[in-house]
Amino acid sequence: MKLVNADRVEKATKLDLKGLNIATTGKWITLTGDASLVHTPNVNRKNDEKVTPVETKIMFGKDTAIVNLAAHSVNVIVLDLINRKDSIQCAPILLRRVMLFR
């Protein structure tokens, strides 16, 4: 699942996972940087990477998860599906059910 926060403030995001048979843990990869670098093209140089991905472990509750998206960030959350049958049906449902709140 991909989530983008283009705003300059952190945002709490609630993920509705009802109906999905997923593992209780997953992987969360965040790519962000200092606000002064956001609109700088080709900001990373060889041996001088100012924007790098950060990978963390994420825990999921039974039906929901709340993630705090950093300002100016691109996030990828990797869910491990328990059975193959769900993988075909869940992706469109999951993206429709993502709800932002402030």
C-alpha cells in the first residue's frame, strides 16, 4: 500500500483493515527529507544522500492500524496476506478504505 503526505505537517492516518486476513506485523518504508530539500531535483549525490528510505516494523490490530505520516513523505506499507485468495480481492478495497483525519 502506498501513502503520500504532501503537506508540511505530520498526519495521523487510520487504515481500515476489516475483511483482510493479514499477519499481525508488516514492513513500513518511509522516504522523506528536510523541508528545504522537498522541491530540489536530484538532491542525492554519490556519497552524499540527503534523502534515504527508512524501514521499520509495523504492528496491526485486528481491524485497524493508525500510522503517523511524516511531513513531505512517501510511505510504503507491506502487508503479509495469510492466504493467497485474499490477495486478488483486497488491494482495491484497502485503498478505498484509507481514511485521513486531523
